[in-house]
Amino acid sequence: MEYFVQQLINGITLGSIYGLIAIGYTMVYGIIGMINFAHGDIFMVGAFLALIAFLVLVAFGITAVPLALLIVLLVSMALTALYGWTVERIAYRPLRHSFRLAPLISAIGMSIVLQNYVQIAQGARVKPLPPLVQGGYTLLEGNNFAVRLSNIQIIVVLTTILLMAGFSYLVARTRLGRNMRACEQDLKMAALVGIDVDRTISLTFVIGAALAAVAGLMFLLYYGVVDFFIGFLAGVKAFTAAVLGGIGSLPGAMIGGILIGLIETMWSAYFSIEYKDVAAFAILIIVLIFLPTGILGRPEVEKV
Amino acid sequence: MSDPSPATPGLKPAVEWADPLAALKEAAIAAAVAFGLFGLLIGFRTEQGPNGALVIATRFDTLAEFVAATFVGRLSFALTRHRFTVPANVFVPTAVRKTAAALSPYLAVALLLFALAVPVLFYNDRYLLDLAILIVTYIMLGFGLNIVVGLAGLLDLGYVAFYAVGAYSYALIAQDFGLSFWVCLPLAGILAASAGLLLGFPVLRLRGDYLAIVTLGFGEIIRLVLLNWQSLTGGPNGISGIPRPSFFGLPFNTSANGFAATFGLHYSPTHRVVFSYYLILGLALLTNWITLRLRRLPIGRAWEALREDEIACRALGINTTTTKLTAFAMGAMFGGFAGAFFATRQGFISPESFTFSESALVLAIVVLGGMGSQLGVALAATAMLGGFELFREFDQYRMLVFGAAMVAIVIYRPRGLVATRTPSVSMRERKDIPADLVRDARTESPA
């Protein structure tokens, strides 16, 4: 029982990170109907930017952890957003009216570019970071097992909830959110009623990348290591989360993320840790077969 | 960096020189963006310190070079942009294009003759022979994937899975049952085709990009299973000592009943390399021939119809399920053949040879070649792998350039190198048509 509760906590923490990445997939798919294959690598870039920003701060002598974390968060969000914007500008915007598979192929190319760029610039080795946030609470004391809720887990989950709340407000109440929803329904019509479609799409990428940067920082804090290849697996899992929750739906992305996190943690805890990634991919396939619209998605209507 | 739209003819007089102030401003913005992008990732380098913790080293000179290059590049682009308003395809003079068009029917024949002559021409150059074998292996994979992507229009990101199934099938069957290459080859093909069917069944209902992600997942599942199923596949250590191919029962060695002794030749290790080359060339040509024949059969026409418009296909009574399944199975079978060849050629296989980047490479070959064009695939495979070899000393930049090339090709030449389509059915004369004129209803983006 204690073991189960512990896995539940771990799973929700991991799922929050996946959920934050999944939002980037789901928003972009909702608006321009493409799988932004490079989004996982944007997350990886975000994690690296956070790592370097932190080391630079330490070099400047700013070692108060809360202040440093706040600065790192803002810097990596801003710079990763710039990456998201640039990728969209260079690799996707020229293909807006190309054939359907073109943006996906371009995105695969961009993903390869980002991975190898970071590998060349920062080296292929795993980058460790000593734990910055320590301590936690013991929730349950079992016979020989204590359930721990660490401070970092609290930070991850709280940040995710805050960001989700802010983001839902943005989509539901602000002008930008209204433009985004209009673009999601019909790009041409949105342009006709005076919405700057290109700008809205750009901002969607910017927001998605900023959220991925937060996920990257959380990943860095939670696991303490990053390397240039983390984006691939995390990206596929987050995409699975977006599909599971219903692509195009924001709460769906979060629910899907948490479910994927739970399944992965439980699978590693009770079955075999070697096959945990197989489990994630298998879920993706099973969901697409039996529940192609996901939990909260709307069925897609094909028109001639 | 947002482009001010080029001067509209009729409204404004044509600008001789771009406004230098505006160009400067544009270049400054671009440089600022470059500074933001590269500032942390290029300007600083994380390194392992003496006590294991990360320390930071600065590289501001490289950063300055990057930013300066962006500034100069953008400035020269902004100053000369109005001169580039000619249509994109006029870079090549008409005379050259006409000559190329006139020669193109003979290009395939010339290439084939050259391919047949490679072992004769370069008999003493082992390095070139190995490279040629590698290129033809990728041409074969490209042909196989071309059936799925180019003809049937199904984007498969996990093609390497079938390559892996073929390679492991061959290795395991040949080692455990001692069967010869020629018995194992069809078995490997059949097993790979079964894997294709296995994947095909569940994913039939999925639309384009969902299908792509599921095939990606399938490819990764196969790789992870190969990596973790230690008792069967040897896990990360792979399988070594795979039987080498024999010349219809005559092994390539110094023994009395070996190939060299039987034909009264001096033994040379090159014999096996040359035989391997002709083996894979034969397999690739077989794939090509079968594909070209299939395109004329009802099933091939159904594939192409499916690529153009799935809904219209269904309305015409084409069974989309079996059509997609056969495309998957055929493509997978040829991938399996190539895998079996790879295993027997290398003598050693491990899951590391079957990563996602292999799938991406084969897909890039098909896309760069012009989806659906067999000649294009052959040219693209040669260009890409030859390019990799030429820049071998810049090994670490290879994948970076590869990815960037993929993006650039999709943007500037979305229809690939051979951007024409030869209709499968025609009245009197078979004529190539530019692919831009073919409007694919299904592949058109929704916007």
C-alpha cells in the first residue's frame, strides 16, 4: 500500500512534466494540424538553457536558490520561446501551403538539427547537476517503507497547476486566446475577419516552447541530469499524452500527461523497468486504435 | 525578421536598391535574435570540472562570429533581395534544361550500365566497393519504402523495423538451423512482410500524421524488444558470426571446394565483396522491376489512387483496407530482404544499427528523390551517402547538415530531385508531367 502511494506521487510528478510538453503538441496540432516533431527537442533545448543559465548565475555568485531558480525559469522560458519562434519561422511558415506531409518532414529535419546542434555545442556527455532543492515530508510510515513527498515534487506539481490555470485563462479570456480558438476552427475564415493568422500561429509556438522550457527546468531539477537525447523519448511520450487526452484539448493534454506518467511509473514499479518505454509506445498504438479521438477530443469530420 | 513584402509592381516604381537603413535595421534584428539563440548555448560550454561537478567555460569569440555572420548574411540578403524576384526555377538556363530533358530517358540506362560496371572499374579499390554496396543497400531500402510512401502515400517513420526483422530473422535462422542464404532470404522477407501486416492491421484507420507516429512507435518497440530480449537476440551485444554468403553453395575461402579453387582462380577476399555487390544490385533491380510492374496492375493503380484521394477511392469501391495492407506488406518484404543482405554482409548485427535515424535517412532519400520516382531514389541515395563519405572528416557535423538539408529540400524543392511524374496509364505516348501540376487533394494542407 505504501509502495503504491509512493508510486502514485512519483507518477503524478512525472506526468505533470509530460503534460506541460503535451500542451505544445496539442495547441499546434489544434491550429495548423501538424505534428511538431521538433517540440521534444525544444524541451531538451529548454533544459540545457536552464542548466547553463544556472551555472552562469553561480559563476556570478548568485547562489540563493529561490532567486536563482526564478531567474533561471524566466531566462530559459524567454530563450526557449525564441527557439520555438525561430523554428516556426524558418521551417514551418514557408510550408503553410505545401503538401500535407511537408511540415512533418521539415519538423523531423529540424529535430535532427536541434539534437546535433546541442550535441556539438555542449558535448554528448550526460550533464549532472547536484540537487538544488532538498528535503521533503514523510507522509506515511509503513512497516519497512516510508512514503516521501519531496519538496521538488511539490514544486513541480504546484508550478504545473499554476501554469495550467494561467494558460487556461489566457485561452479562455484574452484576445490572443480568442484569436487562437478562431484559428483552430477555420484559418481562412479567421483571416477574413481580421485576425493576424501568422502572428497567432507564431505566438502559439512561442507559448508552447515557453511551457516546454518550464518542463525542461522541472526535468533538470527532478532527475538532476540532462543530455542531448532526452527530447526524443520525452517528445514521443508527451505526444502520446496529447493523443490520449484528445488532441486539440488543453485539459486533455494534462490528463493524458498524468495518465502516461502513472502508467510508466506503475509499469516500472510492478513489471519490468526495461520495457517501460515499450509500454508507452504500446499505449499510443492501443489508444489510437480503440480511442482515436482520445478522452476529451472531438471526432474529426472528414469533408470532401 | 519579418519580411516587408516586396515592392508590388504597378503601385510603386521598381526599387533599384533596397533602403539601406531598413536593411540595416533588419540585419540588426536578425543579429539580436541570433544573440538570443546562441548566447547561452554557444557562448558558454559546460564541462566536467576536476571534482566531477560541472564548470562553465566561455566561448565568446565563437559567439561573436555567429552573430556577426548572421548580421552580414541578413544585411546582404536584405540589400539584394529585390534582385531575386525571378521565379525560383529560372536559375538553370533553358538550354541546359532542354538538354537534360532530352537526355533523361537514357540517364537510367547509363546509370544501370555504370552500376553493373562498378566492380570491374574499381576492382582494386576495396573502399569504393564497400561504399558502392552501402549505397545500393540504401537504394534497395529506398525502393521498398517508396512503395509505402511514394506510391500508396502512407508516411512510415518506422521502416527500419522491417529492416531489423529481416536482419535478425536471417541471422537467427541461418545460425540455428544452418540453412543457406537462398533459403533464408525468402523466409526473412516473409517474416518481415508478416511484421508489416501485423503493424498494418491496427493502423489502417489512422490518418496521415497519426499513422506516422504509430509507425515510429512500432519501430522503437521492435528496437527495444531486440535490445531487451537477451536470450534470443543477445541484447545490446547483438549477434556475431552470422554465416557469410556462398556462391550457390561454394564458400568464399581457400578450401579445395571453395569458389576460387572451383573456378581455378587465385583466392582473393575481393571475390566475396564483388559477389555481395552483385547480390544486392540484383535484389535492388528485382525490387525496382517488381515495383514498376505492380504499378501497372490494378493493385498499383489502387495505391496511387489512394495516395491522391482516399475518399474518392472508397467511393469508387476500392477496398482501402487490403490496398493499404498490401502496400505495407510489400514495402516490409523488400525491407526484410535488404535486412537479410545487411546481416550476411556484415556478419554482425546489433540493435544499434536499427535506430530511428536510419528510418529518417531512408525517408529523406525517398523525399529528396521525389516521392514515387525510382530514378530519383537511386540518385538521392547516391548523393546523400556519397556526400556523407566526402565529408567524413567533419563527422560530427554530418547529421546537423543532413537535418538542415532535409528542411531546405522540403522548402525549396518539395517535389524532390526528380520532380516529374510518369503516369502509369496513358493513351499513345508516355509523357512526364511536372509534379506541380498534379494536385493531390489528399495531401494538400487543410489551410
